[in-house]
Amino acid sequence: MANTDAAQSGSFTLGGDLPVTRLGFGAMRITGSGIWGPPADPDAARATLRRAVELGIDFIDTADSYGPFVSEDLIAEVLAPYKGLVIATKGGLTRHGPNIWKPVGRPEYLRQCVLMSLRRLGIERIDLWQLHRVDPLVPAEDQFGEIARMQAEGLIRHVGLSEVDVPTIEAAGRHFPVVSVQNRFNLVDRKSEDVLEHCAAHGIGFIPWAPLAGGSLAREGSALTEIAGRRGASPGQVALAWMLRRSPAMLPIPGTGSPSHLEENVAGAALALDDEEASALDAQGRAAWQAA
């Protein structure tokens, strides 16, 4: 699989006016263990960002909580002024240590998140700002209302949501157009199937996180490993190919801090599964999800 051009994944237009290559890059893993502090190999993290652009990726997904701040700072250092790139970031989660994430959705805090991301990234408007989590302790209407105000002020171009259900998407849509939804989804995690279908029906980009997880399908003898062996691909590449085929609204953002792993992921965009392969993966993935 020598083809390493992200353009093989096709394109999607966010919000009707912001086209991106469907295969993006998730910049969570260019931080330290537990998504806390600087990366163990800063030079590799920088090289990974540069290589992403060389491979045709034009959609970079990050968050102020990655590090915290480390991911945004590295992106600004390496990629600014972002010519031809869409830098999407998120806010609304606070960090108190490795692998600790706590939502804060007070309007004044969300505004601070946006203003500080603008400052760190060195931009005047965020192309896509996503509410990382809806804070259950703050009225959702208050959170959505503040986001709408910031969009009206020109601080945010487009708005997305993360880890939400269909009613929440519809509630947010009364305040601003929702152009993307970022939920966990992969071969063996189908909890958000209804959200994916809603997004596809309404022209909303669906950004799956943890897209390459194979769970029990990574075992020998599964459809995933059998197809990978027959195609001379890795299980991760096959899982990514299935994701891209699953829906034209799907915008996978596999993340890594390794240029070589990034190249492997991008090569998966060129792998076209046939109907039989896709059906076998889908059936085994659903069975694994239902048995979990």
C-alpha cells in the first residue's frame, strides 16, 4: 500500500462553505502520557504535524485540554499561518492531572476557552470550535447561548459538539447551525449509530474518535485480520477503510505522535473494501458491540 495521499479519502464540506479532506488528524497524541504535559519526543511530534500536511491532510483536530494547551501550542509553532488548513479546536473540559477530565460549561469559562485558543493558535477566528462536553451542572441553553453570541461576534466561524445525542444536537441547533459532531465510534462501538444517521441526513460532519479500535476483532481469524492479511494491510488500515466507506459524512481523525504510524494511517485511505468485506466487518463488529 504505497499510496499515502489523504485525498484518497474524498472530501466533505462543513457548514456548506468549508471543504476538508475526509481523513483528518487528531492532535491529542502529540502530548505526554495521560494527555498531560509535553510529549516524550517533541521532535517526533513536530515531525508528525509537518508530515500530516505533506500527506495531504488539511483538517487538524485539537482541544485546549490536550496537555492542557500543549497541542495547540505545538500546532501554532509548526503549522502557522495555516495556509490551506482547517484547525478545529474544542473547549469546555478542565484538566487536573493525567487522564482527568472535568466539564465546565459556565458561559464565562467557555468564552475564556475561545479567547485563549485564539491567542494560542495566533488567529482572529476559529474555523470550527466544538463544545468538548455539555456540562450537566449548567443549563444547556446557557452554554449554547454563549456559543451563539461568540459566533455572532465573529470569534467562531462554525460550531460543533462532542459526545452528544440527537435531542442535544436538535436543542443546540435552535441557537446555531451544528456543522459537526464528534462522538466515539468504531467497528466495535456502535452506540452512536443513530447520531451518525442523523448527521448524514442533515449534512453534518461526523467525527469519530478512537476510529481504529478493533477490540475482539483484532484477534486471529476474525474478518478484520483475515482481510488485512489478504490485502497486505494492517488491521488499523482495514478498520479505517471501513469507517470511510460506512458513511460519506464520516471524518475520521486517527491520532499519533509518530510520522511512520501517521503514514500507515493515511495509506489506509486508499484501501477500497468490496461489498463482501464491508458486510463481514460490519456483522462481526455489531456482534462484538452487542456482546460487550
